[in-house]
Amino acid sequence: MSAERHRRHDRNEPGHDREFPQILGAHEDEEERFLRPYAVDAGVAGPDAAGPRGRRGAEQLEMLSLVVAARTPGRHEWLRPERETILMHAQRARTVVELAAEVRLPLGQVRAIAGEMLADGSLQHCGPTRPLGHSDILHAVLVGLRSL
Amino acid sequence: MASADSDTQPTEAIPHAVKIIVAGGFGAGKTTLVSSVSEIAPLSTEELMTEASYGVDDLGGIEDKTTTTVALDFGRITISDDIVLYLFGTPGQDRFWFMWEELAEGALGSVILADTRRLDTCFHAVDFFERRNLPFVVAVNRFEGATAYSEEEVREALDVSASVPVVMADARERMSSKEVLVELVSHVLRSRQAALSG
Ligand SMILES: Nc1nc2c(ncn2[C@@H]2O[C@H](COP(=O)(O)OP(=O)(O)OP(=O)(O)O)[C@@H](O)[C@H]2O)c(=O)[nH]1
Ligand SMILES: [Mg+2]
């Protein structure tokens, strides 16, 4: 085993870390290279993405934020198929990331649209039915995994 | 918003959504591990990114953008009516570090898959989770033809704290992947107990 990890902490070592400098804290350069369109433009990535609708009031959703449809798809959606699809898939509470996978749209786009839909009342945030502390969750996850 | 016909639907409990990250170098078996324990075929979504090229400062900003997509695979394990566990593999390409930040946010912990044919490819994952104080276990994924290293040898090369579990695994085997996850959550609980009593 030739490689040893502590060498990676020597930032002056020639050629080291070429692939992953940002993990070691050099974030600034990388931020110039890669911009997340939805984060940068507050939900608008371009003409074929969410579009300039309802930017204000759109909130940034976490991947695991839970949302549920507050109404069934209606005539509002006839020119907005992606909203209709989201409403149909969110009839039961869904995480944003699952919603994105189900409706086959990029995560950032679903985040942006869902944010607008929360703002206009089409979607609602939902919290877990039963409050559980972090410890309770960990213990339950351990039991659940053991019984797989 | 409740209407007469919506009352006919049974009210389902809304679960807590929690996650575990499966990290490691390129081709270390992340997607394989997620698939082997997930109750569903892994789901996939993608994140779009605008990639701005370097050397355009004179032009007063970002002039040259291309859009890149990062695939994000994840699996799901229903723990109970109240808890759903998601397993997220980190994107294969290292340069998509920003996804790591978000994936790690609020995660219970992380599995770092170590591929002994190229152990150095998981160094950055170890650094990343150490820096964020996110508990992790190292799972040594044994590929055919790879030299068999002992747990101690791997531990030494990775230079991880003695409390970090290093376990042998085969990501293709559901039971092996399950054991890795059990090891991780046990470790998270031990770390919490140590932190609370210390
Ligand atoms: N022998 C052996 N092969 C494995 C094991 N785990 C994964 N593989 C194989 O290794 C290859 C890569 O596995 P993936 O799960 O795609 O790896 P990954 O980490 O998701 O790869 P990227 O996302 O591209 O970084 C596949 O052909 C797997 O079948 C293992 O435990 N043992
Ligand atoms: Mg993969």
C-alpha cells in the first residue's frame, strides 16, 4: 500500500490534490467555475427551465423537504405540464428529491417550481406526523436495518 | 381545503426523511451498495450546473457557459411508518463537490467505500467527513484481483481515528451492505453517547 492519506494535508506537495482541491477548503476558485443555475438565478435557469414566473416568494427547498399537493390539477395547469405532473405525484407527501426522480426533471428545476407552487398555495410543506428526537430516530433506524 | 371526497382517503402518517451518504472514489461500488440494500430500484435525478470557463475576466464576468448535468442516484429503506431512510451515493466525478455539501447537510452519517486497488481515491472523502465532524465508517470493498489488506493496514493508510470502524464488505451482497449500515448507525450512536457524557 503505497499511498498514505496524511500526505494529502501537505498542500505544497507538487501535483497533489489536483482533482479535489475544494474539499480541502479552496472553495473560491471553484465557485467561479461551477455555478448552480437555480441557486444563482433564484430559481430561473433559462427559458427552458422554470421560467420567470413567481420568482419572488419562491423558497429554497431541501432535497428531503416534504411537500404535498394542496389541490388537484386544474385548468391553471393547461400550459404548465410540469406543474400538473408535480401535483399528480404529490397527492401523497413526497420528498422533493423523490418528486424530481418521479417526474423526471432535474432536481433544481423541481426545487424551483415547487418553491413557486408553495408560494402560490398549490403545494404545502408538511412535517412528520409524529415528533421524534434524533436519538429515537437513530435507535429506530438501527432496529430497522438489523431486521432487513 | 378538506372536501367530502378527500375524507374517504385514509390518513397516512408522514414519516421523517433521514439520509445516509455513501461516498468513495470513482467506481468504488457506491451505486452497487445503494442498489443492494434499497427496497426499490435506485431512483435517479440530475442536477444541472452551469460550467463557466476560466480566463474570461477581461470580458467582465462569465461569458462562456456550458451546462453540465450531475447524476444523483439514491435508494430508500422504509424503517417504519414514521421513518424513511434514504441512501445517497456521492456523484462519481470529484469536481461536483458542491453536491457533497448538500448531501452531507443533516445526514445521519456516511459510509466511505474504500477500493484497495486505489485506496487514495477515498482520501478526499475521509478528509471531507472528518472536517465536518460527520460520523463515518470505512467499508473495504474487496474486488477480485485486489491484494487483500488487513483492517489494520487500511486503517493505517487512511489514518483514521481508532474509534472509526473499518469493515470488510462486498457491496453486491445485500447482507454485507446491511451490516455496513448497521455498523455505521451503531457507531453514530456510540459517538453521540461519548459526546453527551464527555
Ligand atoms: N468484485 C466486486 N465488484 C464490485 C463490488 N462492488 C461493486 N463492484 C463492481 O464494480 C463496478 C463499479 O461499481 P459501481 O457501484 O458502479 O461504483 P460507483 O462507486 O457507483 O462508481 P461511480 O459512480 O462511477 O463513481 C461495477 O461493475 C460493480 O459490479 C464488490 O464488492 N466486489
Ligand atoms: Mg455510481
